[in-house]
Amino acid sequence: MRIPLIAGNWKMFKTKTEAAAFAEEFKALYRGTDVQAAICAPFTDLELLVESFRGTGIGVGAQNVHFEDEGAYTGEISVKMLEEIGVDFCIVGHSERRQYFAETDETVNLKIKKLLSGSIRPIMCVGESLEQRDSGVLFDFVKSQLEGGLKGISPEDMKRIVVAYEPIWAIGTSRTAAPEQAEEMCAFIRQTLIEMYGEEVADEVVIQYGGSVKPANATEIMNQDEIDGALVGGASLKAPDFMQIIDF
Ligand code: PGA
């Protein structure tokens, strides 16, 4: 049984003071559901959120990590640093990081492996651009991201990875993928995982959709068979909106 994961991705929003205010408001609204809820926040908010959500069942995630244990990597954060804070998840390979910070399938792969050597579950993002969709290479492209990002990862470890399908053209644009488009690609991702890992493993992998998910469209997205959750950007910044999405 896959437990759906609905995770907020705050990106570069919310100071520590703002995060604390969100946490109080969200905890007051939050009722446990069948869905695992989590907030992926800037590094500076993580410790506060872990403390604030302790005992509530609400998870906390980072949005990036470095793949080396430690070293002379100015500005970077290690897996061990996140683990000591008590972080549950870490987004890897978001399209914004691929676009602006030179993230590649190779670094995605190294980061996932380093996370899996410890306790934090990776949320691996894949997804095509509008040009790739329009020119019909969308499936080949997503398949290449999966093959590159998951190279050398064992079947047992694969079960701990969350795959987030985020078509780039639907992120922050109000242009949500139609539920059938999202379902089609999530089904393709599951099929690719079956080819790579077999049915038993692929069946356990949580596959999220992300891209302009909001209270108004959460139900139809979550009702798709192959979609096990959502990665929510803009709409996760307001506690009532995010709660409505979890309550879809
Ligand atoms: P959005 O962002 O919900 O604001 O479109 C989603 C994401 O980038 O994870």
C-alpha cells in the first residue's frame, strides 16, 4: 500500500519568523488524514519546523543537499547536517535547480545515493519542457532523467524514493497539466520503473504530480490511479490552502 505524500515546496520563501507563524496556523488547522503531509523549506527554517511539528505526523523536507560527506564546498549543506536536525525528506533535481544551478542527472544520482545511505527519503523531480512536449520527445526525455538519476540504485533503496513528475510548463504558471496528461506521464513513469525494477518494487514507489496544484484542482489530480500525491509550490505558502489540498 502506497501512502500518498503531499509536500509543500516553499522554494525561497519565508523567513524563520514567517515559518513559525505558518507552523502555528497550520497545526491549528491540521487533522491527521490518510495522507502524509510535509513541508520542504529553506535550510534556515528546517530546525524550527522539525521542533514545531514534533508529534504531529507532519514531515519536514529540505530542497537540496550536497553529495559529499563534508569538505571545502562553500555554501553547501551535507546529508549529515540535515539528519542531525531530523529532516524526513529532501527534494533532488527540481527543474529550477537544473535550470539555474547546473543540476544534472549525474549530480541528482550522487545526491540520491548519499541520501539513501542515511535516513532521509529523496523526492526526485523529473519533467519535460513545453518544447519537449510539443515536439513529442516528452516520454524519452523523462525516461532518460529516470535512468540517469537512478543509475546504480538498488531495488530496496528504490522503494524509499518518491518520484515527482513536474512538467516545467506547469510550474508557477497557473497552467496545470490536465489530470489525464498528468496521469499519462505518471503511468509511464511507473511502467519505466517496472522495466527497471520489476512490478513488486515499482508498485511501492510513491509518484507525485507537481505544477500549479491548488485547492480547486487537488481532488481531480489526487483521484488519478497512478498519482500518489502532490508537490505544491505557491499554494503551500498559505496554511488554509495547503490544508485544503491535503483534505482534497
Ligand atoms: P507551483 O510549484 O505549485 O507553484 O507550480 C510546484 C513546484 O515547483 O514544486
